[in-house]
Amino acid sequence: MANYEYIIASLPSISKDWKFGEDKTLDTYIQWIKSQLSAKDVKTVDTLLDGYKEENLNKGFYEAALKDDNRFIRDYFSFDLGLRNLKARFLNEAFGRPANQDTINLETGEFKEAARVSETLAGENILAREKGLDAIVWEKVSELTTFNYFDLDALLGIIAKMRLIERWRALDDETGREMFQQLIKETTATFGGVSYTAPQNE
């Protein structure tokens, strides 16, 4: 059994204001974490990381994730699927497509963050949308690890938050159009839809 307490105590305390040091990256931390874990735990970490790769985000991936032995993986990707489905519907409406085109229909229960996500997507500022969606993801990770202190789920939550922090480094006032294009890219890669060009007034 991994010494989760040692691993977690050796990592920095992650908050929204935390920043990576000049000599350390997300990959640096992930590789060190994995070096301390059993092969089974490494496989679970890799499942989480696979969920950040656009080419993996298909129905098969989500079906497997929702049946995973690890609770964090199941709950996180149930939430992630709900979020991505709403993004797809947002794009469908924007481009006059059928509402559920390119969504994945799996039984995940109620997506209780739906109202907040929809409100965030409706915002006019693209950068604010992305930061708002990330804030919802951050809160979900915190919720999923509320009672996890020194276990694998706590480590998965730390990795998920580190990834958000790494992403925030790239978000600034010059990236509005790029973020819209990324939203389209992520959604169409996930659901196999066609490519679109951002409206000229975005």
C-alpha cells in the first residue's frame, strides 16, 4: 500500500493562488507522484490524465470511466461528461444545429451544475467563460475530495487542480479568440463533429 500521507505531505498546498516554481512543471510533479505509487494506482492516475487528451474523449472512454473501480474517477468523469455535453449544446445552438448533435448519451444521473454552466457559457466575454468554467471544475474537485485527506482520491484531486493552475497560466486578455477555437476543437474532438470557424465578431 502506498504511503499516501508521505506523498501528500511532500507536495505543496494547492490553492487558486499557488504557482509552479521556475524549475518545476505539472509533469515534474506527476512523474514524482507516480514514482511513489503502486502499478495499480499509477493506472488510475493515467486514467485521469487520459481524460485530458482530446483524442481519448469518446463514448468508449466515458463508459469505462463511469465503471472504474475508483470513486473519484467515476464521479469526476460523470461531471466532465455533463460539462462537455452542455458545451456541445451551446455550440449547436450557436451554429443552428440539432440540440443534441454530437453529445454522448450515458446514464450519469442529475448534472446539478447545469444551471451555473449554462449561465457561464451565455456570457459574452470568451475569456471570462473559460475562467468561469474552470472555477466550476475547481469547486467540483474540492467537493469530490472533501473527506479525502491522505488517500489516492486526494492525490487525484491535487493533480486535477494542478492542471487547472497550469491552464490558467495561458489565459490572458490576448487569448479570447484562441479560447473560442479551443472550445470548438475540444467539443468536436470529443464527439466527432465537424469543424467550424469562429464568428468574425467574437
